[in-house]
Amino acid sequence: MLDNYEFLLRKRDEFANEPIIPPPLVRGNDLIALGMKPGPHFGEILEAVETRQLEGGFKDRDDALAWVKKEFLPANDAN
């Protein structure tokens, strides 16, 4: 009945190779590419993205960038 023990050993080895904190989905150069001007607000935006990312709020990088556009860029009025 060592199945559970062996399973846990395999999982331990799996997790040992994974980073504790994943690389950020969005960086400052991404904000610049969206047309934002660098400044102190970059830190706040990047921190908000990182928090949401760590909470599992994004599927991928594109999802994170879409959220940044929605939350931090002025709405484009077509009227």
C-alpha cells in the first residue's frame, strides 16, 4: 500500500521544477505598446495585473492585456 506515498513523491518532484511565482503576463513595454505614457501609475497597473494573475483571473496574456485595456485605457467613443 505504498501507492499514496509513491504518488506524493512524484508530485513533489513535479512541483520542485515549477516556479513558485509565474512570470508576469504583462510588463511595462506592453503598457507602452498600448499607448500609455510611462510613469508612477505603471507600477500600480502592473501590481493589479500581477495580483489578478496570481488569483487565477486570466486565462492567458491576451486576456490580461484585454483587462488592462478595459480597466485603464479611456473608452473610445465612436460618436
